[in-house]
Amino acid sequence: MGLRVWESRFLLALDFTGGIEEVLSQPFRLRFTTAGGAEDHTPDFLVLLDGAAVLIDVRPGHLVRDETWRSSPPPSGRRPRPGGAMWW
């Protein structure tokens, strides 16, 4: 199943979520430095939800690399399992 199918399914599920004000696809590119050097990443969606901005990446669990998973802690300190969902 291609990533576009996963993204389409996510957007369909998002339609049933109350409080959605706006959804932007690939809103910007993040540039940052890690121990391994310069990196960049473009989030799949920016969702404006009840006054909060939430960045979303849609990936099936088997496409989440372990090194990426370990190097990108969420700001809340909570972490879903790969392929799961987490709002923070």
C-alpha cells in the first residue's frame, strides 16, 4: 500500500474529528542539526485543531526507521509505537 493511500485514510479519519479549522499539506521544510550532521524533513500535514497547531507525519510502522525513531523525541516526552498515533 503506497504512502498516498495511508495519507488519504488519515485525512478521511480526520474528517470525523471535531474542531478541525485547517489542514495544510507539506506546509514547510524543517532544517536541523544532529550528531550525524545537517538534516531536513517536510511534515505531511499541519493541522489547526481547536486553536492548536499539530504537525503530522503519516507512516506505516514498517517504514519508521529505528534510528529516526530514537533521534526525534516528541516535545511531550510521550512516544507512540511506530505505526501508531499520538497527539501531543
